[in-house]
Amino acid sequence: MRVSGTSAGLGRRSFLAKLRRIYPDAVIDVLYLSHFTSNDDLESLPVDSIIRKIVDITPPFHVKWLNRLSSRFFGVLYAEYYIHQKYAKHLKHIDYKTYDHIFIWSSGLNHETILGARNLPILKKSIVVFHDPYPYPWYKGVSTKIHRNDFLRLKMMIEVVQQAKVCCATAYYMAKDLQYLYASDKYFYSLPHQFALEAFDVSKDSEVRKKEAKLQISYHGALMFGRNLFNVLEAYEKLLKENPSLMVDTEFVLRTKGDNIEKIKEKYSELDNIKVLEFLDFSNSFNEQSSQSDINIVLENGPHYANTLGGKVPFLTTTGKPIFIVSPERSELKRIMKNKKYIADMNNVEDIKLKLGELIKERLTTNEYIDQFGDYFNDENFKMLLNKVLQE
């Protein structure tokens, strides 16, 4: 439920708002389990009640010590079991029999909320929604060895899936992958991310940077999971060299954090057209991308396959500005995008340069509203997909 602009926060808050749009008379109660206290503007969410509980996930020393023995000799992840029980404590207090439908959403990369429901009776009545793949090594774009403990984690999640009433994921490819990974006889439904403006306060705009060129290209987001910004910047730099007029007419604004930021700053320190700026809160970022950006960049995970749906994509579609998507060979956004001229191969600088150059040329002469995803993120499609899940 965070308002910081994370994919999870955008998706969860918008899900609740769209649920209220579609079912205005429904009773919607929320149990919000988080690791820390933050100002998440929960009062503005269109729900009947919301209870927030802070869960301390730091295992004490004796639990860590026991975990060394239990994981090595007995194949039991005691420290993680300890954390899951912290979540289970709160889930046990839900009077699940009074509800027609219960959604349990994954939380972070460790999926503590879902795993906390393991072996609880509430799970048999619950719709489990995966926001990311689990365990972590199966996240596409992650280059890491699979530890034997990951197979223990996989076994736990398989038990959850077997016990759950329904399973969903926020992207089609991820739903298919997880259904196979968890050896599930259950059909994994796709329930894509949404965006509902009423779930957010976007009144803050004091940190919005006014564009200083005729056309602004921007990327707002984190660098992780194989997202390749270097190739995009290299392609843009080549465009500037080949088309000197673009030195005057365009700028590329980066609001980013994560891997290799300092390397980017150093490499492009003498190129004034590339501005590496501080990360913004969601309200300012929303307003800057809506009012100042002419082309918004989306980097999918890579380098070969992206099976997740970026949480900010539904928001960017509402701006009417073109979204230039930099993707691996096989990706979720390629699957749902109507016009492939807005998608470039993340591993091919020349392809990025060619397609970005054409888009820049087009947008220097027009501000036409762009619809790249058709009805994929509209209320009618959401209702259709949601009803398929609720009818299980």
C-alpha cells in the first residue's frame, strides 16, 4: 500500500480502487501487514476498513543459531518459519467464514504474507496473487546460483498452492511459468496490474523539473533485474552525433536509483543533454511524467526473457504520451503491445537507435494522444478477468 511509486504500491492501491468502482456496494476490509511504519495515506483508500499491523521480521539470536542447525541437518528453514508465524498470527484472527472472497497478495521478494497462510484454514478459501516469482533465483534477470535452501522454499510454496482455492499472477507469462514451476493442477489466472488515480494524492508538484528542450525523453525507475539503460543512452548519444539538431531540440532526464548510477553519471558527465537527477516521490514523478515528458521509457527485465508486468505501465498509459519499451526477445509487454514500433531490442543498440530516432522525429511534430495497449488496462477488461477468478 506504499505511496512511494513502487510497483507493489501502485498495483495494490489501484486494485482496491478498481474493485470499488466495479462493485460499489461490496464490503471491502483490508488487513495490511508491513515491516515498518510509514505514511501511506491509508485513509484515502476506498475501503470499508483497513487495519495495519507492523510485523518485526528480525529473528532473535537464538532463532538464527537454531536455523544453522535445522537447515543443515534437518532441511528446515527455522528462521523463515519463525517469520512466517509472525504473519500467521495476524491471519489467524481473520473471521474468514464471513467473507465471500479473500485475496492474499504476495509481499516483496520473500512472499511472507502468502507463506504465512500455509496450513491455515483461511487458505482454502483464498485467492493467492503472485506479484513476483518465488523463490528468488527463478526471478528472470537474476544471475545467481540456486542454493539447496531454495528447493526447501519451493517445496513450501508448492504446499501453499495446493492448499489455496485459486492462484493468480499479475502477468500472463508469469502465471504460466509459476503454474509449471509449482507443478500445479490449478489453472493460474492472469490479473494484470491496474492504475486508478483516485487511490493516490498527486497534489505535490514542487519538485517537478520544467523541461528545457522542445522534447523531453525520461526514465523514472530503478535499475535492477537486468534492465539495460546503458544501451538506451548509447543509442541516444549516437542519435545526437548523427543529428546535431537534436542537441538543441531534445534532452534525456533520468530519475533513477539502483545498480551503476555512479557509472552513468561519470560516463555522461560532459553530455549536457543527459540529466541524471534525484529520485522523486510518486506525486512529483506522476506530474513530471504527465506534464513534462514527451517520451517515457520503460525498461523490462532482461537480458533474454521478462515474465513480469511493470507496475508503472498502466499509469503511463493514462498520460497519452508514447511509452518506448526496451525489451528482451520474449516479454510480457511485447505480448500485449498493439504497435511494435514502440518496442526495441534491449540487447541491440542499433535497433534502439533506429526506433527511438523515428519516435523522436514523430513527436517533434505532433502531440497526438497515443493508445498503445487498447482495452487491456480498462475497467471492462479488469472486470472480465476478475470475474473469471471470483467464479472459481
